[in-house]
Amino acid sequence: MRNAALAAQELQQHLQNATNTNTGKLDLSRFQQSLKASNTSLEQYANTLSAIGPAGQEAFTAVASAIAKAEMPIARANGLLSELWTTMKNTMRWQLTSSALHGFMGAVSTAYGYTKDLNESLNRI
């Protein structure tokens, strides 16, 4: 029981250290660094808390759920940034293709106008 209580306190300390005081949100990279600095893992805390029975398992499940909820906005933001990058790449491709096509059409139009003017000049002579 003491080990489980100590593990719960340590886990709480790691979570507090990883929480951004300005936003109140959990910074998962800081949480991972805190765990790594103490040479522990989330799995070790899960095993220790599970040893006291259903209450320990329930407590760890609640912590894991909170961590998973913290990851969801990060995953959504990452998806949005990925979509934005894809859209920007497609826009750049379209713009380059459009510019090349307009340049080609302008060159063809200029060549056609030149040949038409040349034909008229030759017919006058």
C-alpha cells in the first residue's frame, strides 16, 4: 500500500511538473522528460497501482484517460497542419503550371501574330 501511495504521489508530481501553468494544459514532452529523468516509466506506475487492486487500476485508468485526452488536440493540430501543407503544395503546383501554360500560350499568340504580320508584309511587297 505504501509503495502504491508513493507511486501515486510521484506520478502526481510528474503530472504537475508537465502542466503548463499559463494554459493549464499537459505538455506530454515535459511529462516524458520528467519520467525519463526519474528513471521510471508509465508502465511501472501502472503495475504498482494495479497491485493494490481495483481502486489502483481505476486511478491509473483515469490518469491514462486524461493523458489520452491531452494527446487528441495535438493529433488534430498535426492533422490540420498536414492538410494545410498539402493545400499549399497543391496551390504552388497549380500556380507554376498555370504560369507555364500562360507563358506558352502567350508565346504561341506572339508567334502567330508575327507570322500574320509577316504574311501581310510579304503580300504587300
